[in-house]
Amino acid sequence: MALSAGAALRRRMNAELVRVGKLEGKKLVWDATERETLARAAGIADRAERLAAVFEASLAESDIGTATRVAAELRLADRAVLELISTKLNPGLTPKKSERHRRAAQARWSRGEVLS
């Protein structure tokens, strides 16, 4: 039996956590917030998978109105999963701050600005 999209996402994220833990020489585990975030992202991925089936069926029936509404929901679901994964779960060695924020802080520091 094939894994659901949510189960596959959970498996990939857990594998990444193990991989990073090995690089750091530690046994890493998700904290409570990260477990809940991963559960929510997996749930959204499962709903998106079901929405994709509705989308394909509506296209097959030439129901453009439904296809358009479902496509919008799919985009929102994809964005939600990516946002949860990229901002709340970070088993990598990089900091949790976004690259944009890191560059802005580094630019301020290199100019000698001090925030008060």
C-alpha cells in the first residue's frame, strides 16, 4: 500500500532529523511544538492529496468552476505545508532565521549600527 502524502512527508522529515543528528553526533528528537507542527503539515498534505483527486475529476468532467476553486485551495495547502516546514521545522545545521533576515542583520552589523 502506498503511503499517503502526509505519511511520506513525516517519513522524509524524520529521515532528515536522523541524518542531521548523525552529522552532529547527537540523537535529535522533535520537541512538542515541532511534533505538532509536523502533524499539522502532514494533515494538510493529506487533504491536498484528496483535493488533487477532486481537481483531476473536475477537469475530466469539464467542471471549470470547481476546478478553479479546488486549484486555489491546492495552492493554499501547498503554501501552508511549505511555510510550516520551512519556518517551524529545521533539523538542518542552519539557523531558524530566514536568509533574508540574516543578511539584513549582517548588513547592519557591518555598518556598525546598534539597535536599541
